[in-house]
Amino acid sequence: MQTIKKVLNSSVVLVVDERGVERVLLGRGIGFGAKAGAEIPGSAVDQVFVALADADQRNLVELLAQIPAEFVELTRAIVADAEANGLHLDPHIYLALTDHLHFAVERQRRGLEVVNRLAWEMRTVYPVQYAVGQRAVVALRERLGVDLPADEAANVAFHLANAEVGKTGVDSMRIVELIRAITTIIQHTSTVQVNRDDLHSSRFVAHLQYFSERFFAGRLLESADDFLFSSLSERYPRAIASAERVRSFVLTEHGTALPNEEVAFLALHIARAAPD
């Protein structure tokens, strides 16, 4: 049995169980007319519990008390859409995304439009999350009458990607920023043009995504045999030169020396994506 400790809004209450563990409980109208001390049975199928692990999360809960309930309901609809499309999300997405949506709408109402310069990369690297974000923008317009810029879909996608269960420690922002930096280098040092809606660009960005995830997870490919690197150096010298520029960038910016195996595979994809 859960006991209400504090009503945050009509859709969010702070509860405590018999062991004294605090959690956030989300449910349509669950806080309407409710008072501290009231007991809530755990029978409603649409209730969502979010555990509180540290002070920062408790501060976010306090912030929810200042956010209208319709933003919580929007977040619930977005999460349901994401899960219906195969995403498995940590419950803390309800807190983080609700706060983000409220801020985005307030910013737009004040005429402060922020451009997401990583929107193309986000759409390419995380297409499912981006599609959910696009539908979220439509829902915001239909429910609140607020026209957010199309780039807002990428912001929603960032939150969804970061909240995916099983990807602990993966920061989608860092991944996409690294992809953008690498593509910029490659476009300036080779004939590859990445920012296009075609199969070659999609394949190339997919490789950079897998590389970036390995890079930040510390699982770079490495082999004692440099046969592939040596072969590509002879056959595709320009692609190797471009990949070497990426190696220099990563060493300078991140302090990590890329193995020849990673440079070789990058060069291989550069050669593949280059126009005939």
C-alpha cells in the first residue's frame, strides 16, 4: 500500500511505502482532490512508479509541482508511443521529458527559438526515436496549440535514446556530436558528402554510430595483424589519409589513440561512400 506524502499536481503525487521508500506515482487524475496521508491502492493499470535514488531526482520532483498536469499526460502518451515501437525506457524518462517539454513550450511562447544543429545526425542515427519525437511535436500542437520547430523532434529523441534500458552509460549527445565532428573532417578531406538522404550516407553514419558507441564504451577494435590497414594504405591512400585526420582529431580532443584496425575500417567505409 502506498501513502501520499505530497500532491505535485493532478497527475503526479509523491508516495511512500510501508518501508519508508519514496517514489513518484503518475496516473491520470490521481492527485485530483487527494491529500497527504491518503492511501493509494496499486490496482490501476495505468499507474507508473518512478523510484527516487538521489537528491537531484528529488529536486526534479519538486520542479514537477510547478508544471501543469497536461505535460505529464503528454509525456505518458509519448512514452506509450515509444514503447509501442519497441523502445524499453527507464521510468525516469517521465520526469526528465516532462520537464523538457514544459521548458520547450515556455521558450517558444516567449519567442526564443533554439536550433538543434544535430537534428540530421539524430534522425539518421536514431530513426525510431526521431519518429516518436516528430509525433510528439504534432501532439504538442494539437493539445496545447504551440507550434514547436521541427528540430524539437531531435530533442525528444535525445531523451528517449538516453533513457533506453540496456544502454547504461551511453550518452546520445556525445555520440551524435562525435559523429558530426568526424563527418565534418571527412567531408573536408575526401569526396564523401554525408548529409544526404541516400543509402550511402545512411550506411556511413551507421558505421560511425557503431564506432562511437564502441569508443565511449572502451571497446575499440584492435588486432595484432595490420594486414587490412596496410592493404588499404596501398589501394585507397586518400581514404586512409582522411581516416588518419580523424585519428589525430580523436587523440587531440579525447586523448585516445585509435588502433589501426579502427582506422582501417573507417577508411574502408570512406572509400565505399566516395563517389565513383
